[in-house]
Amino acid sequence: MTLIPSSSLSFLKSEWRFLLFGGLMAFWSSLGQTFFISLFSREIREALDLSHGDFGSYYALATIASAFTLLWLGKLADSIPVKRLSLLTLSCLCLASLFFATVSSLVALVIGIYFLRLWGQGMMSHVWQTAIARRYVKARGRGLALAGLGMTCAESIGPAIIVALLAFLEWRLIWVIMAAIAFVSLAPFLSPLTKRTDGQDGAGVTGTSQQIKEAESPAFTRADMFADPAFWMAIIWLVFVPSFTVTGLLFHQIYFAESKGISLLVWSANYGFYAAAALAGSLLSGLLVDKFTAHKVVSFAQLPVIGFSLALWLADGPVMLALFFMLFGLCSGMPNTALNALLAERYGTSFLGAIRSVTLPINVGASAAAPILMGLMIDQGASLGALMALLGIAGIISSGGAFLAFNLGVAGMPKRGTHA
């Protein structure tokens, strides 16, 4: 029995070019993602004589600055065609990676992290997620899930590759190599990969007049979203909590491995379980969204946050460690697919770039808060149980708020105001 149903296989066969575009954008966004940067934390801390808390604080400062920048930069997805915006974003990310290879002071470190986070975690992710959500309606969940496997692939093979390269290459050289590979593997192919097909039933900057007309109902603005009770009750936490928990664990993964007495090599090897679970979770989330709507699915997609917190706290031996990585993978694969589909489903796609430019700073802000808060807790001697309790409670808040708002209908539906 195949993991992907026949309908999804047909979708993949007909739309593989645009899905590959999304997958490659997701994959190379890893250059600005916490899991990738954190793999160099020991070398960076040693080079600049920083503690866990110090590095987390500077990381948070740069990340918060990038979050505020995304408020206006993210709106470009509503006016610039996908190919042009993708090339701009990729080019800037590769230049940021080259700059990061030269970091030798605290000021340069903050600037380097700022640009990596802005163009990597921020814009690379924003561009492909907005494009996929716009161009597909009936298969939106599957499109987001399949393209999102690029990030799953990066998270599963990246740590082991980087750990291996660090054994015989200087860390700065690795950043140069990665930047070169990223540009060469994607930039020359953007034109054919982003070309529209007959199977893309959604609108976009280059959509047909009929597609754009259909996408305008619903068509909510950022002001409409702020007036929606569900935004404050649930959506903020759906954005914040997965980013906070996943980033906190990835950023301090070396500490967690050491606290469990596990070598980094063994820890990294378990990312195979993570990858398999993230793949299954992402596809399951996409299929459920297309069948039942994101409104009904999104609260359940947050439950793995609670599960992996308990699993890591209780982990004792290879079986529990594997269980942790599988639940961790589900947390990475399920929430993002459901959430991105929810935003398009609830507010429409006409102003999706502007709407997502609000959620991006929340996401990035959460990824800034996690390293500094957990880093300070580690520096103050907080137990593993206390750290996992923090993450587990956050998961309960996000799941509970979404269940009340969407499954029980407490928040109601948004109301359209003026588009001024």
C-alpha cells in the first residue's frame, strides 16, 4: 500500500515542476533556519567567547529585527511575480551566507544572523508558501504538504552532513560551499519551474482574470484579520507555539543531547525517524485539510508538541529517543501545512502576502524568543523537566485555543470591512 493515494500521485505527476520549485525553496531556506545555524553554535561560541545565553541573546536580537522588516517586505508577494521575487530572495540569501562566513565580531555576527533569518527563514519560506496557497484551491493542502517536504529533507539530512563536514572542513568554508550550491541548483531553473499550468486552479499575481475573480471571495485585508476574534484566540498561538518549541529544541539540541548523555553523532543519526514522521505528518495533514478543511484539522495538528515534550523528558534508551524524534517530526510536518492552508481558506488569497507578512514576524519572533529564554534557563541551571514543561504547556495553549475557535465555533467567521 502506497503512502500517497492515487489522486495525490496524479497531482504530483502533473504539477511536479511547481511543487519542485516549492520544495527547493523550502530546502534552501534551511540556510536561514535555526536547525542549520545551530549546528555551528559550538564553533561560533568558541570563536567569539560566548555562553549559551549570550549566543541566544544575540540570535534573538537579530531575529527580532528581521521580523519587523518582514512586515513590509512580505507584502511584495502581492505585487511581484513569483519568478522575480524568488530570484531576488535566493540571491540575497546566498549573499548573506557568504557574509556569514566572514563573521569575526559581535556586530558582524548580529548583522549576519539578521540577513540569514530575513531572507532564509523569512522570505524564502514566505514566497513559496504564498505561491502554493494561491495557485491551488482544491489541492491546496496537498500542494503545501508536498512542497514542504523540501524542508523535511533538509532537516533530515542536513545535520548529519554538516557534522561530517565539520570533521575535516573549516566552518566558514562550509557556508561558502552551501551558498554556491544553493544558487546553482535553483536560480537557472526558476523560469520553467514557476510556469503556470492548466491544473493550477487558484489565482496569483499572474493569474487569469477569472482565477483572480474567483479568489476574491473571500478577500479579507489585514485590518479584517485584526478584527477577527479567531486571530487573537487561536491564530497567533498556532503561529507562535510550533515555531517557539521547534526552534528552542533545534537551537539547543547539542545541550539536550549532552544532558541525555548522547553523542552528537547518535543524536544526528536519529533524524531518520524525524524525517519519516515529518513526511507522514505533512502528507496526512495535507490530505485531511483537502478532505475536511483546515478549520477542522488545525487544532489536532498541534498535539505532537505535547507528545515530544513528554518523550524527550522521559527518554531513556534508543526506543524512547526514536519516539521523541518521530513526535518531533510530526510537530514539524503537520502544523505548518494546516496553518498555511487555514490562512488562505479563512481570509482568501487576494491579500495573502500582506496577511502572511503579519504572521511572519510572529513566527520569527517566536524563533527569537525560544533561544534566549531557554538559553537563560539553561544558564540558570533549569532542569530538563522544567524546559519540557514549558514546551508542553505551550502546546496545550495552542491546541486548546484552536479547538475552541474552530472546532467549537466560539470565534465565529470573520467579517469583511473596507479594503482601504
